[in-house]
Amino acid sequence: TNPSPETSIVVLAGFTLFALLFLALGVAMTVSGVRLVFSGKASRQGLERPDIERRGLGTTPLRPPGRLARWSRTPSGQVLLSSKRMYLIGAIVVGLFALFWNAVVFLALRDTPLRSGLFGVIWLLLGLPFVVVGVGLLAVTVYLLLGALNPIVEIELPRESIRPGETLEIRWRLRGGAGRIATLGIWLEGNEVAVHAVGTDSERESRLFHRATLVERSALGPRPDGRAQLQVPAGAMHSFRSPHNEIAWTIDVHGEAPRWVDLRAVFPIRVEAEPA
């Protein structure tokens, strides 16, 4: 028996709601990937603007910096930060979601040829945004895979934390494929993050309050490495995190690679409060 009109309306409304949520999820992941692609250029430009304010690019409990970075200790007791897994895990996650997304879209559109009449044309037009998002997800996956082929950034710290006013000597090095990196910059950043309630939603703002250049190098050679002085200014705010506010200190690495994906890595560090 054919379903009643009321049942048909409920099914259609449910399917429409699911499709819109599915589309919103895909768009969110694609936009995040596009922002990742262009954030390297924005970060580099920010070196010349220490008072720059960035919205939505900060570090919050929902988006901690360097969340895919590897933390370990060397045999000598040094703290070793490594970017080994950053791009690779991102490529795997986005790639699996892209395969799922495109499989669903393909199954939904493959049995709707244009000869089905006006309904077929409308169905294909409605499916076009889903196809665009699927292509975008595949492009982001390729970008992350290329990024995974970049050199691994390793930074050694003498201990896990630093206090304002202290100076620590750090060691840095690039492992594998460093020949494609034309210039390298490493800097210390301090960001103040706030999450504000806007109606039923929330808005995140990030303000860069400190940036200090640690390394600027070109013509790196086959096995680039070096040392740098890491100093947090005296009187600076220590690391802090709450549900709505955060002070985040990070070591940011950016390497420019002509005709390739730029090298980017972000490592969180802990700044302790000054002794009373």
C-alpha cells in the first residue's frame, strides 16, 4: 500500500533535515581544510604585524595547538617535540571521511539520469553542492598527504616548562626532505583566547599579544639544525585554561617550499607562573 500523505511529508522532512546536516558537516570540514591551506601564508605575514588580531585561529580546549605533535624524552633527559604525525593523521581522517562522503553522494545520484525528466534535473541540481564538497574534501586530503612528505620538525627543550624572565637554549632540526624548504622561520607566540556566547551559539576570538623570532634561515642545506634562545618576557602571563578563556604559548615553525606545500608545525609549551 502507498504511504499516507502525512507519512510522506514526515519522511521528506526527515530526509531533508539529514541532508542539510550532512552538507553542513562536509562544508565545515572543507572550510577547515581550506583555512589550513592558507593559514601558513597568514602566519608568515603576521611576523610583520605583531599586533594582529586573528579570529577563529587561536587555541581553545576544542582546538588545542599541536594536538597531533609527538612528545617524548631523549636518553639524555631532554624534552623532544616532533611533528611526525601532524599531517599524516589529518590526511587519514579527512581521507576516510572523503571516501565515505563521495560514496554516499555517488549512490544517491547514480540512478538519477537526466532522462528521468524534470525530477532528475532537480535532483542533480540539489546534489551539486554535495559533489562540490566531495571534490573539496579530496583536494584537502591531497594537500595533507603532500604535507606529510615534508621534513619532520624536531625541537629539544631542557625541561617541560619555562618561567617568565627565564632563557632556555633549545635545539632544532629538520629530518628528511629538507632540500625543498627555501626559508625557515621559528618563533615564540603567546595568544589570548576568549569564547563569547552569542545567542545560542558561541564565538571564539584570539588575540596575539607576543611574538618573538627565534630562527630565520635560508639556504638550509641537506641536514639543517641549530640552536636558539627561548625567552618569555618578565611579567608575561603564564599558561592558563578555562572553559571560556585561555592563555596559550606555542613554538610555531613555518618553512616556505616553492611549488610545494609549506612546512608548518605548532608545538605547545607550558609557561609557569612567576614565584611569589
